[in-house]
Amino acid sequence: MMGPAHSLSGAAAWLGVGAAAAAAGHAMPWPVLVAGALICAGAALAPDLDHKAATISRAFGPISRALCEVIDKISYAVYKSTRKAGDPRRSGGHRTLTHTWVWAVLIGGGASVLAMIGGRWAVLGILFVHMVLAVEGLLWRAARVSSDVLVWLLGAASAWILADVLHKPGNGSDWLFSAPGQEYLWLGLPIVLGALVHDIGDALTVSGCPILWPIPIGRKRWYPIGPPKGMRFRAGSWVELKVLMPVFMLLGGMGGLAALGVI
């Protein structure tokens, strides 16, 4: 899928988690709901770090472009070293390592540990990165005609405001994990969810997605999971733009209202 659909699906997924958490008696404070939805929207772009033409490669200028080059090479090396006889030969690492459940868990777990150990500045850094990505994904038309600096300033301002709000007592720094020293441990959850939602979205397209790596399926370790061929679509097609994106908006709105107890 394309960036806007990925981000919308990520935000909708976290709002759905918020609805489920409320139904289970662990309702999210509204700052957690808002921050988590934006983090998840941004994290839903992150698996494309292995693609130099993706939205995330442009998001932070030369830094993200260089990082994409490195991640692509690492992903390709992992693919070559772990492929089985049934896996095809490739010339790059797109839709390999960063499109697996292993990557999602590692990147989300790393963010949680960083947030707990690094305190406020680490939280600000995590929020800033994902706020910029959320702007790029959710406001992609406006972001494309704006300068990178304006997008970064909006991301920085959003991160600073959210960090301040979350830090206030009762606003969610200790949501779900309330033991001393576990503040912001939950920040990794929307990052894991965003990456997995991205992978599921890509699995719906014609190429499929090797979400289950390194679990082998038949003669392949990088088996492209997906629905039957007739149910798949091309990225950027009318199915994505005219059907899935409106559905994500509707589900996200309903999930947000349920999470806040409105419905």
C-alpha cells in the first residue's frame, strides 16, 4: 500500500485497541489515545525504511536517505544468508527483514527500553520521529507542497506538547504499566502495532509480505503471505484509494468514540 493508506490504517488500529482496552476495563487516558494513534500512524510507514523511494526516505532529508541505504543493504544480506531453495533470487532488500514480525517486535521493544532508560529526552525523540512521519502520512498532500523544515517544526511542536501533557499525573505516562520505573513502557506498543499493520496491508497487495519470517513454509523461508491472488490489488489502485482508505477513516472514528466512551 501507499503511505497515506498505511498511516490511516495505523491510526485506526490504535483507536481500535483503545476501544478494546476500554471494554476490558483498562481505558486509555485521552492523551494516550491521541499520542498512540499518531505514533502508530507514523510507525506504519517505518517498515519501508528498506526502500529509497518511500515516504520515510524523504522525511528527514539526507539522514533518512542514508539510513534507507544502510537498512536496504542489511535486509538484503539477511535475505541472502537465510533464504531457502524455494526463495527467489533478489537484487535488493525491499519487503524482507523490515516487513517481518521479528523487526516489529525488536523496533517496538527497543523504543520501550529507550523511553524507560532515557527519560523525557528519549520520549521527545521517539515522539518527534513519529509525529513527523504521521504528518507525512496523514497530511501527505500538504506535506508534499510544504518545506521539510515546516514539517519538522510541526512534528517538534506536536512532540513537545504531547510529552508535556503525558507527563502530568493521570494523563498516561504509566498507563498499563504502573510499577515504578515503567513509565512510558507502553510507547513501544503502537510502534509494534504500526509495523504489523503495515505488513498486513502489504500482504493484501499482489506481491504479498513475508510477515512470518524466519518460520519456514514449504521450501521458502521468506514466504509472501497474502490472500488468494484474485483478492489482491496493486498499491495505489482504486481499491486502496476509494475503498480501503474510507473504511479506515470510518473504523478509526468509531474506535475513537468507543475508546472515549461516547458510544
